[in-house]
Amino acid sequence: MHPFSHIVWASLWSGLASDAANRARAFVRAEARKRPDLPPTSALRLAELDSRLQEMRSSIETVEQAYSRMLAESDPEAFKNFGFTIRTNNLKLSSSTMVVDIVGRAMLICGIAAYRNDSPYTLGRQLRDAYGAALMVNNDRIMNHNAAMLLAHKEA
């Protein structure tokens, strides 16, 4: 259950981050339509946000592919390796912090419209849920587990 839950959570947070990115993208497009002669400054921030989102998706895909491969091989010893457990924990840690970063970047792009509840660019719920990612199974607790496993883990 451990790798599955971390992969599913990370995928869910990726969806949350994608929603924030889509709202930011819509905001930048609306700004660009207002002044077609001058690209909005926020377009640069959107490019940075998109890069971060791609990094998040890539890390999820990497762990998911490794997990699928291990399941397909039906090796009962495969999941006893601390290395895969550490990688899976790291996916949860990195994804739960990246989602906060991505939503925060989207909020910077959308400005005050991100705080308004009556705006198509509102991101209040996404921000609340993004911060919940690090709290649901506390990141410090997972980091402590990783630290203990790394003491015994032989692979770099």
C-alpha cells in the first residue's frame, strides 16, 4: 500500500497544481488580450511555473514506472529494498512541497484575483489543499523514516 498511496497522492497533487497552472495561464492570456502589442510580465512567471509542473509530473512518472515494473516482475524481494522505499518517500516529500510552490507561483501571476472568491482565477481552495499535502502524513515524520533507513541502506 505504501508506494501505491504515495504515487496516488502525488498524482492528485499534480492535478491540483495543474488546475492552479491552468488558472494562471487563463489569467496571462486575458492580460495578453488587453495589450496584444506587449507580452505581459506574468508570461515569464508562467513559463517558470510550467517548468516546475513538468518537473513534478516527471518525478511521479519515474516512480510509477519503477513500481509498475516491480509489480510486473512479481519478485517478492523487490519491495524489501530500502532504496525503493526511500525513493517513494522522496516522491511524497517533493510532490507535497512542489504543489505549494506551484500554487504560490500561480497566485503571484494572478495577483489579487487569486485571493478573491468571486474571481475565475481564485486559488484559495487550491492553496489550502496544497498546504494540507505536507500535513496529512507529516513530512518531518517521513523525513525521519528516511534518515533511519539511510543509515542501513547500502546503495547510493
